[in-house]
Amino acid sequence: MILFLSMPQAQDIVIALKTALKRRGVTYAHVANALQLSESTVKRLFASGNLSLKRLQHICALVNLELGDLVDIADDLRRNVVELTDEQERTLVGDPKLLLTAFLLLNHCTFKQITDDYKISELEGIRLLAKLDRLKIIDLLPDNKVRMRLARNFNWRKNGPIQRFFEEQVQSEFFQSRFDGPGELRFVLNGMVSDQSIKIFHQRLQRLAVEFEELVKEDRKLELDDRRGTTVIVGIRPWGLGVFEQLRRNRAS
């Protein structure tokens, strides 16, 4: 059976496919040759979004992509908000249930999972989704489904309301642990290193952050009960313990 893209996301999928082709230098002529169609026919198919599943799979094979990869590209292209405004962040911080809902949606929880697992009624949940939609953090779809508008490289504002909330409440609560429980780990590393070594270590930590995000992405397939909210805090700064620094000799310039 041949399935055609008639869903609302069809345009997003086609745009994602065009993006993938362009990134890999694959032209309409290449696609036409692979599908044994004329180039003009291929252009019409892309313009209408009327691509059968078989043809879509064939085109994906040209650029070594799975259909799931194409959906991810479409998702990335839609998610174009890299930073919220100060007002948006203040609104989130001012409503704990709104902030919680945004956090859970970012972690791919469904509306039903949120209302089942947290003290949020269905009516209240709908109100929260509508508010996040008005804040342009999500696109609210039929049946209480959502599409995130926050980019994967999204960051909170520097010295903004969310960061201050983190410093005042989250950070102190997070470190109230001996870090010897299941899934817990703490490193305290000290050493005398050069600026160049610090720069190299920064780069390696950034790669580690990317690996963590890949694990988060992979685990989205699991049921919510099989996932645990997990926070990693890594900080690095040139710093000396105050009691030691007081013993340092002042050197003449």
C-alpha cells in the first residue's frame, strides 16, 4: 500500500528533506535519476508534498537517512527559539506548575503523563499548555499535543530570572547530598594547570555535554517510569581556597 503525506507536518517533512539534500549536495536531478522520473516531476512532488512513503524512503536512502532522522531534522528546523525574553522567564519562575510543565514537555512527557503523575488536573493542564503557547514556548496542537519551539541549543538568559532561580533555590538544594546514593557521583578536582590546558578541558566537557544530550534523546523511547530526572552540574574556574589564598605572598609588580 502506498501512503501519502497528508498530515499537517507534511510541509515540515518536505522542508527537512530539502535541507538534508542541500547539505549533502544532492540535486533534484540526482533525485529524478534515482526515482526514474523527470526533474520537473520531482519538483512538483516536492512543491505539493505529495510524496509516497516508498519514494520518501528511496530519497532518504540517497542521503543515508532513516525516516526517523528526517523527523528529527524537521523538529530542529521548527525549534528556532534559542533564548527567552526576560519577561518570559519571569512568567515561568512566577508559576511553579507552569515551570514544571515546561520542563516536562522539554523532556518529551505527554499531557497525560503530566496529569497522571503530578498534581495537575486536566483542566488546569490545558490552561498551562495554553499559557505556554501564548508565551511562544510551544505550539499547542489538537488533542493537547505540543511541538516545542525551543531550539536544542537553547540557553537560559545570563543573569536572568531562571538563572537566579537556579542559584537561589536549585543549586543549594542540589548539593544537600553526600553523593553516595544510587546514580550519584561527585568529583572534586584540583591542580595547577595552564590557560591552554583549561581551554582543552572546556572543549572536552562540551563534548561530554553533547554525549549526555544524545543519551537523553535515545531514552525518549522509554516509558516515563523507566526514566529518572537527572541533573549534571559541571563548574570550572581558576580559583583558590580562601584560607590558602590568605597565605599567599604579595609579589611586587
